[in-house]
Amino acid sequence: MADKAHRWTPEEVRSFMLGESPEFARERRRFMRIPANPRCKLCLAPFGGVGGVVLKAAGFGRSAGNPAMCAKCETELRHHGLTGVEIPVTLLFSDVRGSTSLAEHMRPKEFKDFLDRFYRLATDAITHHDGLVDKIVGDEVIGLFFGGISGPNHAGAAIAAAVDLADRASHSDASPAGPIPAGTAVHTGDAFVGSTGPAETVPDFTALGDPVNTTARLASLARAGEVIVSVAAAEASGTSTEGLEHRRVDLRGRSAPLEVVVLRAAQAGLAPSP
């Protein structure tokens, strides 16, 4: 990404974010020849092995704002005066149902271990399907999918990750206390994607806009073990919704109801035993 003699245009950044930039594609192929994982989710620069040590010295080490990405992918956008662009994205939100009650019946260390297992299985599901873990906040994990990291069918990747996450969380050994009662939602739309935050702070690579807020609201409605997907995301991914439960849901802050599809039904008795 680092050509400091060239000032990127918004069109070039957009091409980069959409995964349509030939230069970016060549750089990703070069980095993939270096056999070391894990990697930056955008440029594929390795963080491990000898290659990771060498590239870290060149500025490709893990970003402090998001360890799934390298610092170069964030700082280069800022260097060129562009923090990001508006592009189609798909969001995955998953959070633990009844976490307050669970915490009440666990020792603090037990609850911490419980959440750590949720973070790990959610992260594994998101990254396995070529998504970026946007944030981990409290009892919630947020996955971000877009062309530059997930390919053109980012909606399909997010939906596959959501079902995978729900399946992993339902296993009896998902956590030290048993299954994890996670509710998961997926939605797609245009959002601002890029490096955010004041220049004097640690930058955060994230997505901002209505799709983000809408997915968060949907996840709050998903019951334990349930995966709900907006019709927009299902259509964008080519997912068949024939025979599936459809709902029209009212979301706080939105002027009109949103139609969703239940891809995975809620699981009775999923909450782990205290």
C-alpha cells in the first residue's frame, strides 16, 4: 500500500476497499507467498514467522486499533488524507442473551472465562469466513465483511459465519458452563468504512452508518441460538428463504419496520447452568 509519492484519490481508495484494485491484488498475492500466519485481513501481510518480523520493521506490524489488521493499512489512508469511503458492507452482530443473570450466578473469574470462550469461538467463525472482527464490546462481538476482505459475496460470507457461530455456541463444551446463549443477526447496506477517530488518538478501523445501527438493533431481538437475517442481506447473498419464517420487526430509531428471515431457530434451554 505504501507509495508515498502518489496521492490516492477517493476512487482509488474505493477500488482498494472493494477488492477491485489490480495493484492491491498483486500486493496480496506477494504477501501470500510468505508462509506465515496470522495475517492482516486487508493486505495479507504476515504477522508471524521471519516474514512477520521483517515486515513489522517496514510498518506492517499489528495495528493497535485492530490487531486483525496491520498498522500500514490504517496509517497509509491517513497519510494520503483519506480515512475511508462509503461502500457496500455486511455486518454480523452476536451477543450473549441473559448475560446479567449469568454473571450474577458466576464468580467474576468464571464469567470472564465464559466470555473469553465466546470471544474465541465468535472470532474463529468470523475469520474462518473471511470477515474482520470489528469490535468486541462487553458480551457482544461484531463482524465486518466487505469486498476488500471477503470478496464480492460478502453478504453470503457473513451469513455463513453467523450460522457457524451459532452452531459452535450451541455445543455442550462451548464454554466451561456449557452452551453459550448467543443471539446473532446479519444485515447489509452502504456504510463508511475506514480509519476513524481524532488524529491524536489510536485510530480504529471500523464501519459507521445505518447498517451498523440496524444490525445492532436486530441482534438485540435475536433469541438464544437464533440467527436472523434481513431480507436485504438474504437477497444480496442469493440465500433461498423459501419455507423459512419471516418477520416484520420494529427497530428503535427507525421509521419503518424491517423484514427479516429466521435462518436458525432459537434453541430452548440453551442457557448454561450456573
